[in-house]
Amino acid sequence: MLFIVLLFACYPLHISSFEICNQNETIQCRKLNNNLRDNCHTELSNNAENCCLTNFIRSDHLKIDFGDVFLQLEQETLQNSLSMKIYPTVEWKNALVKLSEYGNDQSCKVFNVAKDDDSMDLLKYDCYWKGIQRIEKPYLLEIGSEYNSQYAHKKILFSIPDSLYFRNTVPPTKRQIFSYIDFTNTNRILLKIQPLPEIYKVTHYKVEVFREKEKHSLMLDVRLLAANQDKSIDFEYITYSEEGDYYFAISVIAKSCPEDICFKTFTPKVHIVRKGRPLVIGIVGASFLIPFALFSLYLWNHKYRNQGEFLNEPIQKVIVLFKPSFEKHNEVVQAIIDCIESFSEPETIVDRINLTKVKEKSVEKFCSDNLILSTHIVYVNPPYTDDDSSGLDYMTFNFIKEETKKNSSDRKLLVVRLPYSKKDVPSILSRAAHFDLVQDFPAFINSFSSIDVQTDYSKLPTYMKLAKKIEVANIEADNINVVPEIVVTEDIDEPKELDGLIQT
């Protein structure tokens, strides 16, 4: 279950006063497309007993993400404010919202939110504080709900920058950045950055990924993210549940502030525990039991390798096969991947494979390894503007061919067709499940869930982004397919300037 009440000794502790939200706070239900709001039935408690008893413990069978969360920090003359907008992707009637100091349950606020009107699809939590310059403590935002035996949750980690350096008058060399980390699924953690105002003329955000283990930090990755003025600039890092404390360093690149010159803002550290399957072997007679134990270990390994759950492998591994085409189509493919990651079970890892590069040795090995470990193979049917080839290379073709021969398989084969896709799909995939997007979107997403989730996706940002990109790509495909008409006139005695283009 999602919420487990601790029945062992849980003595009331002294609750330290919150540094943030010490001035005022409100939590509301709202409709997504307007400002209409319903007075949610909200109960607030911040006493020691509720802090101790309210726990969000995820069971091994809980794989539903509560929804999208956007945080926005504002700095004003007399006070600071933190706005949290929560877009649930699951049906809910009651939800718990808990704000606590990370790693310290002695300080928390717990909201029990209930709604009567199902059309209220946005939760908005605002809090205000003043008189504080620097807040060094990291905070944990947890959200959970239970509805029709479905348990959903969300975990966000953030810290508050020093208000002296979080003002629009601060030069970019000293300006701090607000960000937060979604670690609902520890296999992949999502960094969300609040963009700086346009006055800073930022071109890129530099993100460095670190893992600290045994007091030693190791840089794992460095990325440059293009600047924009969206709600957030997102960067996802796959941890494969490797144990350690993960954190990010964020800095901006602008004309007045070249790379590695601007101030670096460091995020709080997310502690991730290695996910493994413990094996306990009791040996009574070594001469007999050791060979038996080794044989049993072999069978155990073989079983979980076949199930795609060996050691740190995620419960679900999705491979998206696509043939690159015009730019807007490639953006649609990425939007499909974003939807799978957002709406499928949290322990899902999605890898995209460019079919035109599989012949490269490094890519071929990556492709073959991931096909073997995959639980789902998604083939995106190419646009009708492309040539007749399916893009499937010999290795991938034969792998899918062998899968289709099996009477029963744990691996799902899915075909995505878009409004501008070719009418026919490769014959090898004729037995696969076919989905026309966006009309078959709910059924497509349910293919990645162990239960049938009934959700209205039409108002959710990730879905709306996909629908818009499909619409734009469809228009571009029509434009590509239009052949320009060339008219050549013969009633001209003397060549003119433009005739030089067609003279031989």
C-alpha cells in the first residue's frame, strides 16, 4: 500500500518552525483552462504525531506516477513566494500533500485534500515567507492518493537559493538558479530548472551530474540545454539505481557570461539505494550443498534474466524504433517517448534507436543488447513522404521475426501510426498491436501499465504537446508532398535574365 501507518513506537517530537511558508499558505483546486476554483476540503496539520505517522512508502507493486509538478519561486521586495502547480494524471478524490525537511520528519506540514467536483484537475499550493536571506535546508514534497485500489505518488526535492542573489538586479556572474528534482522513480531522476528572466539573455544552461560515494564525488555527465521561457527546462539522468548521493551543478551561458564564468548553483543530494535481490544460502553440509546452491543460483539468474528483472534491470524496458525523417516528425517521436516516460509505470526506461545507424558497430551492440532486455518494442511507422524502406535492419528484422513465431511472449510488439504515416506497415509486424495517434492514445499508454488506468489525458501538458506536434508535422508532410508547378513559355525571342537558369 502507499500509506503505511507505523504501529511501532512513534513518540511525539518537537516540531521546529518552518523557515519557508511562515507567513501565509493556500492550497486550492482549479480547472486547468480557467481560474474557476473549488474550495477543496483541506485539513492542515503540522503537529509531531502527524509528521511521524504520515509516511509515503512505495510497495513493489506500486508503479503509478501521480502527475506533473511545476514549482516556481518568486522574490519580491518584502517577501518570497513558492508556487506549486500539480497536474494529476490519475483519477483522485483524496490526496495527501506533505512538505518536510529532507531526512527530518520532525519538521513537516501535511495537507489532506478532498474534492467533490471531478472537473477540478489542478492542485495549486502557494506559500509565502519573509525576513530570511539564506535557507540551506533541502525540502521534500510528497504527494499521494488512493482511488479505486490504485495507489499513486510523487517525490520532489528542492532547496531555496539565497534571496540576496535571487533578484533580477543581480548580475549573471552571481545570480543563483532555482531548480528541483523529481526522484519518484530512482532509475531515472528528472532535474527541472526555472528559467531566468529574458533580461539575462541566457543562451544555454550547463548541467553537470555528480555521484558522491564514500565521500568521493565523481562527475558522470555534462550537458548544455538550450534556453527557453517554458515552465521549466528539463534534464533526465538514468541512474540504473546505482547507489550513491546524486546532485547537479547548474550554471548559465550568456553573451556577458561565457562558459564556467557564471555562478554555479548546486542542488541538494538525492540518496539512492542500490536495488538488488538478496540471496541467502544456508550451508549445512558443504560437500553436498555448495554444488546444489550453485546450480540453484544458475536457475535463479536464468529466470530473472528472462523476465527482464535481473539485478538492477528495470521492471520495464521500452525500445522505440524509428526511421528519422523531416524535423517535425523527429520531434513527434521524441514527444511519444516523453509521454511513455510520463504516463507509464515509474520503473520504466525508454531508449530510442535510430534505425539508420544500427549498422555502426557500437550502435549495433547497443541495439542488440537492448532488444534482448526489452519488455516492449515500439515501431513508429515512417511518413508517407519517405521512400518505401521500413528502416528495419537485418538483425532487428530477424529478432522481431523470431518473437512473432513464439506462441506466447512476455515481450510486447507495438506499432504507432500517425495521420501522415504510410498506410502499410512491415509485414513482419502485422500481428503486433496497432495504435493510431492521437485517438488511440489511452489504449497505447495502457500497454505499458499492469492495470487499466482510466485517465482523461486531453488536458495534460505532455499529451497536449504531443497532439500539437502531430498536427504541425501533418501540415509539414502535406507541404513536402506538394510538387511545385513549373511553367515554361516559348513565345520569347530574346533570352532574359531568368532564362539563364534553364538554358543548356
